[in-house]
Amino acid sequence: MLKQDNQIPLYIQLKESIRSSIINGQLKYGDQIPTELELSEEYKISRITVRKAILELVEEGYLVKKQGKGTFVNKRKIERKIVHFLSFSDACKANGLTASSKVTKKEIIQPTPNDQKLLQLDDGDACVFIQRVRYAGDSPIMLENNYFSYKDFHSLLNENLEGSVYKILREKLNVKPFGARGTTLEIVRATEEEVNLLHTSSGEPLFYMETTVFDENSRPVHIGKQYILGDSYKFYLQ
């Protein structure tokens, strides 16, 4: 219950109570919360106080109002800087989510002329192509396409890639991904492949991010071409 004699305003107490329930999993994505009237009666506070708490939670992305239906727990978004090197696993951890992966493709392919240039491949070198669906909690939110030099990274084909690829690079190959260059971000529409793998709708807006990751000696490690559900990520500049 809320403490009427507390110095913290009642609407903030209610807001933090609901927010905590979302963070600790008592309220899950898609759950409907009680109406303003029900919350007002339950906590013995005015509807104006309830409305203010709910409005701030909506503005912060924890809740979403659906016209004529009610207020629901919103999907948690992963926040990260656009121009900042951060692995998916680390981004999930920083946002209180558990990362996991499902490998959908692991094969040897011929590079495009542009990929050959970005990876600084020798003539005749092929690419190791690794495609994974990345999950935050139980939700698929990213289709990750990574391209590595076959000559330097062919051993990845024999590794279990359900976990962190960067951990394998660091611990088994002594390669330390350090930074990203040439990162671009645009909006595209989901094609049949993304629809099937990300369980989304045809034509759904996706972030498409392309980047080249380098090691601490400025040597290219891999090219990443990622399709990210637009309602699952939030990019910021600073």
C-alpha cells in the first residue's frame, strides 16, 4: 500500500510500484493493468493521482494505451547509442534483459566486391556467413547476418554459436572486437525471411543497421547486417 504520510508524492509511489512489477516480471508484456477507477479504489487515492502516474509510465515506454481497450504493459526496448560499439549481449544486460541466440545459417559463401573490400580479403578468400536470430528474454527482436574472412575465422564453423561469438573470438582466437566504423541505419520493410524468423508481419518497419567491426589493431573482424524490430529498440545519439 502507499504511504500517505511519506514525503514522496503519492503518484510517484504508485508509479514506482507499477514499474517494479513490470521489471521483476509480475506484470508481463501484453498484460492489462487495472483501470484508473480500480487503482484509485485499491490504493485509496484520487483518479487524478492515478492518471498522472500512468501518464508518466506511458511517456517512459513502460505502458501503452489502446483506444477503447485499456492500458497494457509495453514491450521493453533495448536502448543503445547509434555510434557506439556494444555487443547485443551487453546491450541486453545493460537493459535488464537476458540475451540468447538461435543459429539459422552457418555456411561458406563468396563475398560481394563491397564485402571483400570492407573485410580487406585476399583474392580467393571466401566468407564465413553466420545468421542468427537474437532474443531478448523470450522475444525474437533481431535477425543478425555476420560475415567473416574464411581464412582467418573458418574455425567458427565448428563452434557452438548459440552464445556470445565475441567471447569465442576473445578466448579461443585471441581476437578482441574493439570498435565499429561506417555504421549506417535506415528503415526497411520486413520481407518473407524476416517475417518467418522474427515472427512479425509482412511490411512491418524494421531498423536495418550495417557496420564493420574492427579489432584493437584496426583490422576488420566482421561485417554485420542486422534487421531489428522497430518496436524493440531505441537508438539515441548521446
